[in-house]
Amino acid sequence: MSLIYNCLFAAMWVGYFVYWHVMSTGVKAAERIEPAESRITRMVLMLCSIALLALPRVPPPFLNDRFLPQFGESYETYSRHVSALVPHIL
């Protein structure tokens, strides 16, 4: 089942890129060009995010740690804690 989800996720991204490429054909050229520094920064960030998604063993261990405390195992316990916090936030 995990293989189906992994393939489905990849197929959705490939479908998105194919759709984007097909829809971008025949449009007029851009009037302004993005600076090279901005393009390189964006590409590096995108490649890092793709690597983190595609290679599950690559991320550093701290990315797998919890950043919110674990309240309890049941939904009722969690909802009580959240509902107790809401009046203080608003």
C-alpha cells in the first residue's frame, strides 16, 4: 500500500509539471527577467525541499522530533487541552 501512495504522490507532481508545461506554450515572452541571484536561491531551496521529500533517511534527526507536547492518546484529551487554550488566545 505504501508503494501505491509513493507512486501516486510522484504521479501527481509529474502531472502538475506536464499540465504547467502544456499551458505555458504559446504565451507571450516575459517583459522582465528575474535576477540570477534570486533564481539560484529559489532553485537551491526547491532542490533541498525535493530532497527532503524524496529521500526519507537524508533529513537530520532533529526534523523527526516533536515540537508540540504530547497531551494524551485520545481525541477527547487533546480537544480538552486545545479548547482550554482558545479563550486565552482570543
